[in-house]
Amino acid sequence: MPVSLRYVVLRLLQIVPTFILIMVVMFVLVRLLPGDPTSALLGERATDEAVARINAQLGLDKPIPVQFVIFLENFFRGDLGDSIVNKTSVLGLVLNRLPVTLFLTALASLLSVAMAVPLAFVAALRHGSAADSIIRSAFQVGLSTPVFYLGILLLTLFAAHLRWFPVGGYGETLADKLYHLFLPALTLALSLSAVLMRNLRNSIVEVLQAEYVDFARAKGLKARIVLGKHVLRNAVIPTVTLLGLNIGTLLGGAVITETVFAVPGAGRLMIEAIFGRDYPVILGLTMALALLVSLVFLVTDLVQAALDPRVSA
């Protein structure tokens, strides 16, 4: 069933105040970070005179409200400023690094769904059996293991010891990129797939006990039609919502994973910018990721509304 235009417009309008709030909060928070970019940039040469001169050049000597007004004026002109450390356009850095993180996140999402959906069906259809217990226990390990530790384990075993995958990098062709990003994506996917599997399994078990499923079986419909048309369509609704909500978690996990696997993405750039007190890069990346997550939430709501028309009623 198509989603109403009114619902789409309302969801789009809700993104605007959220984005503005994130912009204000992040602008203030980065200014409250200990240290300053000038000292990090100059290092041992950071005399009081040199710091004052660089701060004046960068506009960091002005009050925070004045800096924010200048930032807004530049932002609405499409100018995110220049990186303090790299001396290049922030917009160029974001556009160069963000596709790597998006590709990693998309690959991790696909791996999560590929692992979670079939095993959730097996566990649900064998509810209470040994297979159900084994599947849930195996996924619980991935859920309870920290992302950075899981990444180090996979890196040590499959890259350093077995040498099946590269230690780091990104690659040039599509095949190379898939090859280089498989382990980082698997690291992110293991924890997310555990959440999706548990949620989908419980939903399938609940839907299988519904009266309309019994009625469909009584009509003599084939098992694959009952599972595909009646069970999966209704059971997948909360899982789709959960997947969309966890995209932000994947992006947050990419910050650590890209650092562990030396992937030249936005997450690794964010770590470098934080240590270098590179305010323009931190703000540019934060706003780009915030806008991206907001759009993912919008798409998730639209898909959920299409699957369940009561949502947009």
C-alpha cells in the first residue's frame, strides 16, 4: 500500500529541528574538548605569540556565539571550511572518505541480514529444540563481545595467521574493495546479526501462533506460501525497524573498526580529527553522518509504513 504524501512531508519536516539541534550541540561540544588545535598543530613550537597569531587567523579567538554565526553563514553557502591539520577543504575530505564508510556499512548490513534471516527461521521453526539453543548461544557470543576485540581476533586469525585476507587497506576495483572490507564488515555484522536474529526469531514464533496463520493452513495453502506471505511479511516489520535504528550503531562501530583494520574511511578520519583538534573536520563529519542517519530513519519509517499501513494512519 503506498505511503501518504502527508506522512512523508511530516517525517521530512521532523528532520530539520533534529539536524539543527545536533549542529548546535556538536559545535559547543567540540569547543569544550581539552586542548586546542593550535597547540596540537604547532607542537613544541607552540609559543604564546604563535598560538595567539594562529587563533586569530582561524577565528578561534572570537566568542563561541560569534564563531557559530560565522559557521552558519559559511554552512548555508555550502562552505564547511578548511581542515586545520590537512589544509584542504572539509567538504572534499568528507566526500572522499564517506563513501568508504557507506560501503562498509552497507556490506555489514547485507552480511547481518544474510546470517540472521535464515538462522532465525531455523530457530523459530525448531522452537525449543537443541538447534534453537545452539543458534541462540552462538549469536550471543557475537553480541557480548566488544567490537574492537572481535576485530582484533578476526584480524589476528584470518589476516595475520591464515593470511586469507589483507591486514588493512581498501583496494581499487569492486572485487578488491569487497576483499579488503570483508573482515571489517564481518566484525560489524556479527553483533548486529545477533540482535536481528533474536528479534526476528521471536517475531516468527509469535506470528506462527496467530489465528490467521492457522486459518491459512486450514485452507490448504502450501507451507512456503504460508511462511512467505503470512508469516514473514508480519514478522519482519519490527526487524526492519530494528535494522534501520541500528544503522547509527554500525556507523559508530565503523569508527573503531576502521581504525583496527586501517580502512581509510570517515570513521578513521574522525579519530584523526579528534586527536588533532581539527574542529572543522569533526563538525563536517558529524553533520554528514547525522544527516545520513536521519535519512536512513526516514527510509525505515517509510518501509515500515508500507508494510504496516496503520503506522501512517
